[in-house]
Amino acid sequence: MIHKSFFFLMVISLVFGACSSTKDAYSTNSKSIVKINNVVDFALKHEGVKYRYGGTTAKGMDCSGLVSTSFKEASIILPRSSRDMAKEGKEIPLAEVKKGDLVFFAARNRKKVIDHVGLVTTVKNGKIQFIHSSTQRGVIISSFSEEYWQRTFIKAVTLF
């Protein structure tokens, strides 16, 4: 009797386990987690770097320079402008963002044209923090709880 129950449980486990192995292109596996951590860690090393339009080095970076350079460290090539970056990956609801996802904003205009990008560094208790390069303060970490970012938010994208 024990053997039949055990056998039945094993069959059920295999059937349902096989069904769950199908993953979409943006699911997170262990290789992706390593890449995500590498991207975010590289970006965080640049906190405090001054803003420089078109910059991609420790001497100065703009928002898309910070993001594209950080992803390049993980062998992921992104377009250079935030507007073009927003066309990559898979758009996701803000409530589903996680570390390594990108958030896009229309920060300098009222026409809702994307002109700013940030890289999500943490999501804790629904609070989203992201690193970006601000024209005023350089590379900084900001919180989505700030009204400004909520007001200028356009979309979120996952690449993993």
C-alpha cells in the first residue's frame, strides 16, 4: 500500500513538474540573476559620478549612458538613447518591476515623450528605488515614492 501511494505521488510530481518547466523569454533563471546583479552592481559603483551629456565613463554620465554601460558589462547591448531603450524588452506593469528592470520617464517635457531612464536597484515592501543620472546631482538613487517620478513615469520594461 505504501509503495502504491509513493508511486502515485511520484507520477503526479513528475506530471506537474514537467508542466511548470515551460518559461517565457523574460523569466528569471540563475544565469539571469547573476547578470542582473552584475548590471546593478556596476551601476551602483558609479553613484556620485557627475552628470555629463553623452557621457559613459566615470568622468561623467547621462542617464542612458549609465544604463547602456551597465548592461554592456553583462554583454547586453542596448541602444544609446532612453527613447530607443524603451522599445527593447517586454513592457510590464509598475507593480511587477524587480531589480534590473528599466523605468522610463518624460522628465523634461509635457508631451509624454520618453527622455529619461532609470535602473531599478531594489523593490522592498512595494517601494521601488532606481539609479539614474540627474542633470542637477549626477548619478543618484531615487525613490518612486517621490511625487515627481510618479507624475513623469511613462513605462517599465524587463529585459530578463
